Amino acid sequence: MRSSIRNQILIPLVAVQAVTVATIALVAARMATNNVEVQVTDRLRGVVETLGRSNFPLTSGVLDKMRGLSGAQFLVTDDAGNLLESTWSGLDRLPTNLRTLPSRTSLDSPGTSPKVEINDERFFATSIRSNSGSTLLILYPESAWQRARWEAIWPTLALGILSLIPMALMTGAVAHKLSRRLRTVEGKVAAIASGDLRDLEARRSGDEVDDLIQSVNQMAGQLRQLRETIRRTERAGILAQLAAGLAHQLRNAATGAKMAVQLHARRCPSFESDGSLGVALRQLALCEAQIKGLLTMGQSPGQSIARLDSHELIEDVLRLAEPTAKHVGLNLDHPDREGPHEVHGDGDRLRAALLNLILNAIEAAGPQGNVSVSAVIEESFARFDVIDDGPGPLPELAATMFEPFVTGKPEGVGLGLALASRVAFDHGGGLSWSRVDDQTIFSLRIARDRFEEGEPDEPNPGR
């Protein structure tokens, strides 16, 4: 049978509290009762000893005063059992059940004396021989004895009960609060199972429930990242299929156009003096490189891994992008050419990625702008920096610019940065950007030891 945590906490604690309070109350009540019994016995014993040692006659007036002090009824009889004096009005002769009482020399506790019933009322009866030769009968009402005991007990019991109630209420409140917080966590886990991955706000009380909430939030965050990774992977897969299919058709057309221009150049003697055909060939080469980059998006990482010199890789790409830079009227530079700097990677894919970054930088810098490309070799990474002095990306695109089909250009498609990001990802690195001193820097990082030459590896899931 299912039992809630609240009941598992509340019932044992309240039971322990109740037993503890009851035990303390009973012990205290017992001690209070004993004290009352001792007080009643001492008071009654003092009255009886006074009467027993007296040499003055025990008149009804004396007995009435003693009754007022002790609360007991007093009867005086002679040796023949005749009633001489009494504090009991209306009693003219000694009741039969008092005639057989044994005589004592002192009074013990009334609670240990024999009980007699007179006129439907019960008494503790004691018979004591006085110095005057008469017999003194002491009748202490059982009701007065019980009342004295109860008056001693009930304050202690009441205090115990009044102490137990707030303790139980406080325990119940704590158990209810804890149970409610755990139900909140349970509801959040159920919400996560149904797809709601929002964080649950913690109360910062620093207890184990807060630790549990933090763990649940951490799980939700990891699931959000995993869902985003899956979404991007799915989009990247669709993009790769789309790009590969489109690029295959475009490559055929570009190859045919390039062959036609080259054939014309062989047949036409004026080719050397006609610069337009050379421009056309360079543009077709640029188009062919971009198409090749789209084709490589559908390939598995490591299919064409080779040793590459980083500066030669940059020079190859700059030769393709130089006509575009001259057409715009822009300065395209490659500083820090000391080397060589060897890296392992897929040359075609890296060229396509750098080409897209450089063409984006040329377009961002605009006429009279400056674009520089450099390679930096770190301990375990090689980094290619493409720097331009343009205005930088739009702020609203900063978080999503590396996703497919995200672009701030009216005529843009949004595939260049996505292609470069995918290439960096497949090479064990990542693509990032920053804005420093009015310059935009796109950094493509690849792992230097990502692949052994000619051997594919699994992609790194993190960037």
C-alpha cells in the first residue's frame, strides 16, 4: 500500500512525541499525586495526633473545627460503642460497619485504610484510641481524596497535551512543506518526460531538496542541449543532402562552361590580349570551389585526410578570392607567413570553409575595406582567423548565425557560415566570432591531431 512521505515523517514523529510527552506527563502526574497524598496525610495526621494526645473533652465544637482543618468526619465513641460526639449531623448512633474497625495507635495514609459506605457515600475509616479513654473514628471521604489527586494531576496532563498539540502541528507543517516540495519536483520530472525542459526555480534554502532541484535542472539543461544538438544535426543532414544534390547539378554546368571557355581560348589567337576570358575562368574556378565545398558537406569526416601546410592552404583560397576583392576595391592581406605550419585535415572542405569566410568578410568590409587572413598554431589546435573592418553581424543574428538558412542579407541564402561551422565541427574544433577594436574576427579552429593521415575518426559532439 502506498504511503506518502508526509505520513512516513508525520506519523512516527508524532507517535514518538506523544509517547514522550505522555511518559513525562504521567511521571509528573504521579509525583504530583504522591505529593498531594503526603500533604493530605500529614495534615490529617497532625489533626488526629492533636486530638489523640488531648486531655480536654472532645466536644462537637472541637471536632467541627478539626473537620474544617482536615475535611474529614470525626466520631467519638465509648468502650461500649455508644456514639458520644459527632461532626455528622443527623447521625444519632454508630453505624454497624464501624463497630468492627480495628484500633490503631497512629494514622497511616487514608488511601490504605479500609473503605466503608455510609448513606451511599464511601469513606476511608480509621479507629484510634485517645488518651481520654474514648475511641476516635476518622472518616475521610473517598471523593475528596480522588478530587485532591485529580487536582494535582490535571495541570500536568493539560500542560502535556498543550505541549503536544503545537509540536504535532509544527511537525505536520514541516512534513507537509517537504511533501509539497517533493511533489513539485515530481511534477517537474513528469513535465520533463512530456517535453517541458524549463528550469524549476529553487528556494535557495540549502537543503537536500534544493540539491535535488538543482540536479533536475541540470538534467533539463543537458536535455535542452541534446535536443538542440539533435535539431541542428537533423537540419545539417537535410542541408547536406540538399546542398550535395544541388551542387552536383551546378558542378556539371560550371565544368561545361569552363571547358567551353578553355576550348575557345585555344582556338582564339587573341586570348592573351583579351582579359575578359581570364576573368571568366577565374570566376568559374571560384564557383567550382564553392560547389566543391557544398559537395563535401554530404561526405563523412576523414574521407580525404592529408597533411596540409596552413599558409599554402590560405594562399590557395586567397588566389580564388582575389578577383572579387579587386572588383570591390578592397585590400586582401595574409600577414605572418612564417612557417611551415603542418595540420591534418580534408583540404577541399577546409578550402571551401575558408573561402566562404573570406567572401563574407569581403562583402562585410565593402569598398576601401581591409580583410586579413592568418593562421595561428596552438598546442593542440590550429586556428584560422579571418578579420575585416566592417560593421559586424546584426545583433539579432548573433546567437543563430551559424545555423543553416540564417542570413542578414536580402539576397543571401545562409549556407556559408553553416558550411564552415560543419567543417570545423567535423575536424574536432568549432567556429566562433568576436568583435575587437572595431574589427570582426571569425576564428575557425581545428584539432591538430584530429586524424591520422588517411584514417577517419568520429566527430566531436562538442564545439
